[in-house]
Amino acid sequence: SPARRPDGGIQITGSHNPPEYNGFKMCVGTGSLHGAEIQQLYQLIVAGQFPSGAGVVRPVDVVDRYVADMAQRVGP
């Protein structure tokens, strides 16, 4: 079956710079969320205008799969 395309994602970033420069990278689908789009998101949050919908929360342990994937890509 074809791979599912993501609805969105978030990455918590770290940096060699001071801690105040760490943050998040966000995407909608496979495109990054940046600039004015982040400001629009901020305004929705401040105004309390949250979309509603249906979904599920499903805990998934991804550490073992991630380590195996990295080992395959990098090698022993």
C-alpha cells in the first residue's frame, strides 16, 4: 500500500547557540510553516479560535524503529 502523507509535523530543535534560540520547526503536510503563517497561527491561538474535528490519540514507541533506521542508513 502507498505510504500515507503526513497531515503535519513538529520538530523540537536544539542549537549550539544559547537556549533562547532553540525552538520548533513546524510543517503542514510536507511544507514548512514560517513567517506570516506562524504569525497567523499565533493570532488564532491568542483569540482562542481552535478548529474542531475528530481524531485519535495513539501512543507509538518509535525509538527502536528510529535506531534501526539510522543504523541501516549509517552502517555499523
